[in-house]
Amino acid sequence: MTNPIAYIKDTTEQILQTYSELHAIAEPSRQEKMTSTYLQDKLSAAGLKITTYPSHYGFIAEIPGEVEGVIALRADMDALVQEVDGVVKANHSCGHDAHSTMALYTALALSKTRSRHTMRFIFQPAEEVAEGALQMMEEGVLKNVLFLGGVHVRPHMEVPFGKAAPVILHGSSATLLGTIIGTPAHAARPEEGNNPLEAASFLIQALRQIRLPGNKNFSIKITELHGGETSNSIPESARFTLDVRAESNATMKTLLEKTHHVIESTGRLTNTIITYEKEGYSPAATESKIAVALAQRAIGSIVGEENVDSPCVSQGAEDFHFYTWKTPEIPATMIGLGCDLKPGLHHPQMTFNKEALLYGTQILTQLLLYADQEL
């Protein structure tokens, strides 16, 4: 049997080529057909068992083990839709092409050896819209899973090149879409109407006054406000979007409760009808000591113990944490990979040092091998 770490070193050029090819076929959430097919073809050619699903492009690939338990690795496949050099298109500025590349070659490396547990590779759609993890769980991809790993490339200011963090502590995020209904009127006779835009200004100021004693790591801010079509009329309605973030699920729960109270109070104060709905919710990370310890060992064995970075605390969100939120009994962690990523995630010109793909794949491979031995 081939040593899986040596296999990765021997396939460096193929890893880089695969990344380039996946980068070139970037596809939006729920439209990952070419990406999914590309990955399935390589995995099935290596003898892995592929399971697909009729309602989306996510799939799993498996290497059979000797026992019923499963060691799993998750990668996301979708890209953002954003303006790049004046053109709106799908663009891999969050590194999902890198994640898929590393998961693919981890699977190919482990297909050259034997494991006690079944090795399951979860290639997930729709991470950017925070729907893919929930879809995959509905498909039963966590059945018999004893360990779940993941990876995310990190900006240079979070995790330095050559290092990796054993866990990323993302916060919780939510998007609130709201509508304010007032009373339309001629702008010359404002007393006959009730301006929803003025109500929106009251709401913005009231939200700024929210305080959570003992907790400063949260935010709620308006990111969109639309209302009115002409300069001489008070509009009937306005719509708004709120971005809500908190460092923990408990803090998010409290913050959403306070936000609800502020919205209701503002409606009464301004004599308007304010309604809203929550979408795009992502839970905060749940840290597993077992999983983090395995990740620390794996990172240390590949890049040296001195390059095991501290936990990466991120203000961003990641739908990987639905897996741990819904099934906290499964040890799970997402490794933060230092790769000299600049200027930052989601920036249309995001780049990183591709050498990180090599040691990132080796770390993931070693992580699954340790989990296979110890769980």
C-alpha cells in the first residue's frame, strides 16, 4: 500500500492543476453541476463509491472500512457571484475551489491505503447561502459518523503562511429582511401621511442603542434601505435589510430577542406596520476538545509543532457549524489554513500561496488517519 503522505508529495503538479481547473469553472450556489461532475469523475475513477442526490449537486464519496463507524471530511463547492473587473460573474473568492481540491486529494491519497473505519467525503453545495449543510444532513450524510473534519483558507492577518489553526471559531450571523408600511401623501402635505423612511431612521437609531451587558462582540447594522420613487411624494412603504452577528449562539438568541422588541416598539412609536423575516442564518462554532486535539497533532506532524497556531477567531460565518449545532455529540472541527491569503476573503481579487494546498492536503489526510486510529 502507498504511503498517503508520500502520495500527496508525488502529485503536487496534479493538485495545482486541479485547483486551476476548478477555479476556472466557478459556479454559484445550487448550480455546481460542472464542479460536482468534475470531482465525481476523478473519485469514481479511483474506485470510490459515489452517492448523488436528485434535488441538488452535492454528493458523497466513500472508501469502505472494516467497521460500521465513519470518519468524514466536508468540503464546499460553490462560488460567490460578484463584480470582477466590471463584470458580474461567479468567482471563487472564498476558497471553495481550494477546499474541494484538498478534500479530493485527501480521498485519493487514502484510497491507496486501508482504514478501520469507512472514510466519507462530503462535497457540499450552497455554502454561500447557508443552505448546503442542512440539505446534506437531510440526506443522511452524518449517519454513523464518529468524526467530522473541515478546512478553510484564512487571510494572512489571521493565520500566517506555513501555519494552521486546529479550529476556526466563527460567530453566528443572520439576515433580517423587513418592510415598513406607512401612509402615502403629497410631499407638500406631509401631515396627511406617515413617512416610512422617517420610521426607518427611528429604527436605525433605536437599534444602535442595543446593549448586551458583559458582551461587546456583537453587531447589528442596516445594510439596505429602499423606499420612494419620486421627489415630491411620501412613499407608502420602505424595505430594509439588517445584518446581525454575535460570537455565540446564546448571544445571538438574546440579540434577536432585543431586535424584535426594538422593531415592535418602533412600529408603535411611529404608527407604522413593521414586519420582517429571518433568512441566511448561520450558527456559531461549537468547539470540540477531542477534535481540536486531533487537529493539533495532525498539524504538528506535517508542519511542525511550532506551526500549530492558536484557535482562529473569525467575525465571519460558515454553514459547517450547522453540523455541530445539530449534532453536538459528533467531534468536529474546521482547520484554519494559513496561506498568505490577500487582500481578504470575498474580495474579487483574492489570491493565496498555492503551496498551501500541498501541506493543507497532508494535514487533512493525517487528521483522518489519526481519527481512524483513535475513535
